[in-house]
Amino acid sequence: MGVLILTCKIRTAGRFEPQGVRLTPLTHRPAIAAAFFGNFVVGCGVLVVPGMLDLMARDLGVSVPAAGSLLSLAALTMCVGAPVLAALTWRVDRRLLLVASLLLLAAGHLACALAPDFVSLMVLRPVAVLGAAVFTPQVAATLTMMVPAEQRSTAVTSAFIGWSLASVLGMPMGNLLADAVSWRASFATVAGLGVLAAWAVWRVIPAGVQTVPLSLQSWGQVLGNARLRWILLATMAWCSGTFVVMGYITAALREGVQATPAAQAALMGLMGACGLLGNIALSRAVARLGADRGARIALGFVIWGLALWVLGLSWLQTTWAVTGAMVVWGLGGFAFTSSQQARLAQTAPALASASIALNSSSLYAGQAVGAAVGAWLVVASGYGALGPVALVVMGGAIACSALADRALPPREV
């Protein structure tokens, strides 16, 4: 593993400045790789349900909008769980915390695979995603503590590429396994991956990494700063607009262009691959472009992609038009989320554990809102209404992001 440089917490101006465990350049890559794989597994766990929602609904004897309540319940759990668990676990060694979160994810998804009915699944699904509420924000905060300041943005965005890879494989995997075997096989696969990711994190993340104490003052400093607040609101608006469509994308593709499960999986895989490419490109360019400019570019791709989705699904109603829309949309989707985490880490490194936890809450709150709005639209107006509403909501994300660009960063925290 190379040489570990151990440093300690230093009390300054009435606060603890986090120093944690810093790694030499030789050990950066294994730590980032473990975070990458953990995020991949977490992303698969979160995205597996949207990828097989209509198949689950049919097998369990419920409607697609009713099955969509699984999305909202899970998202609300993660929304509340991310900051609450961050506040309750700040004293816990980061390696232990990250491993425990992945094992909880694995156990929860195994329980979902064994759920006897839809009611049981509604109880078990929120428990299964509690590990995701912990892992993604805390692994980003952990990397922030471990790497030099000039490498924080690259480390955080590189680790989050795992989520992009999950978008390539997670939704299509859920769709294909549910169609060929059972939706239970999809949950069981995530459980197995969770155990493997926990082992990887245990092997490469060193013991002794600690974060800054998360007091009420920490949360107040995040929410009291205009720049951080607008960044968080932009995340929530982006995710709301995304999940208005994404929560019901398999059913929308089936209704709009008569896509078979195999075609749905191929389209979702293509969109995810574009998301992966966009995120890799951002990770390589973020130090040069800056996280703010990266966020603007990513949102531009998302807006154009959604506009093309509306044109392709509701007007042209052809698979090729929808394919083009998903390519453009995918290029910006996960790149925006990565840039948001980098913006938070750069703006206030000492508050990264709190701000990135709140960013995860914003993501999951957006999922809950988007899934609920999407379910209502499907019942009221059909799948064709999802795209136009998502486009309007995404305009709010652009406005919030622009206001964050104009706001001054916080003073020294």
C-alpha cells in the first residue's frame, strides 16, 4: 500500500480542522478505485428498480404508478438518512463506516429478493437503501480528507464515475434479469456485489480516517451560505426533472415506441455508456475548466437531451429519434452530479462531510418528488406528459446553478 502519512486533528479558532490520513500519490489510486467500485454497487442498488419497474408491477399484480411508490419511499429514506446518519456517525472510523454501509446495502437487497409480496417490499426497500444514504456522501468526504487540496476535485469526480457505470449496467441489468429470470435475481445480484465492494473498501481504505465533528453549527454553516445553498437546490431540481421521466422510462419506451425489454435495456445501456463517457471527460477536465463551468456544460447537454426526448417520443415517435435524445441526455447527466460534488468540496473543504451529505439528500429528495410527480402525470395525462414537465423543472436547475455561480464562497470555515 505504500507509505501512509499520519496527521491529527488540530483545534483552531474554536473548531477542529480535519487532517485525517493523507495518502502518498502511490496510494491514491487504490483508494479512489475502491470508492469507484463502491459507488458502482450503490448506483446499481438505487437504479435497479427503475430498470425493471413495469416487470415488477406485472409480477406483483400492481399498477406501474403504484409500483413507483417504491421509488419515492426509497428516495425519502435516503433523503432523510444521509444527513441524519452523517451527524450520528461522524465519530466512527471511515473504513468501518463505509464497510458497514455496503454490508447493510447487501443484506437489504437480499431481503428484498426474498420478499413474499408487494407490501413486504415496501417495508424492505427503504431499509435496503440506507447503506446508499451513507456510502456515497461519506466516501466523497473521506477522499477529501485523504488527498491534497489540488487533487480533491479529480478524486471526487473520479470516484463518482462508478455511479455512471451503474447507469450503464444497473438499469439494463435489472431489466434483463427481471425479464429472463425474475426481479428477485436482480436484487440478489446487487447483494452479492455489495459484499464484494465491502471487502474491497476494507482492503484499501486505511484505518484512522476521521472527519470534522458535525455539530449544529456545521449544518448551519452549510445552509447559511448562499453559494452552497444554491448548489444544493440545483441538485434537487436536476434530480426532480430527471426522475419525472427516468422513474418510468421502461414503460414510457414501451408505450411510446413499442420497445421490447431487450430494446429498453439496450437504450438504457447506451444512455448509461454516454453518461460514463461524459463523466470521464469531466473528471479529466475539471481541474482545467473548473467545477462551475463543468456544471454549466453538463446541464446544457441535459436540457438539449430532454428537448430531443420530447420531440422523439411525442412527435416523431421513432426509436432512432429517442436514441439520439438519450445519447445527448446521457452525456450530461452524471457529469452534472460529479461537478456538484466537486463544487461543494472546493467551496468549503472543512464542511465537505456535511455539504456532500446534504447534496445526497437533495438528490434523493429530487428523486422522491420526481417519482411522485411522474406517477401523477402518468395517471392524469399519460407518458407523453413526462418530458415537457421534466424540461420545465430542469430550467429551475439551470437558474439555481447560475445563482450559485454568482454567489461568493463562504469565508474561511
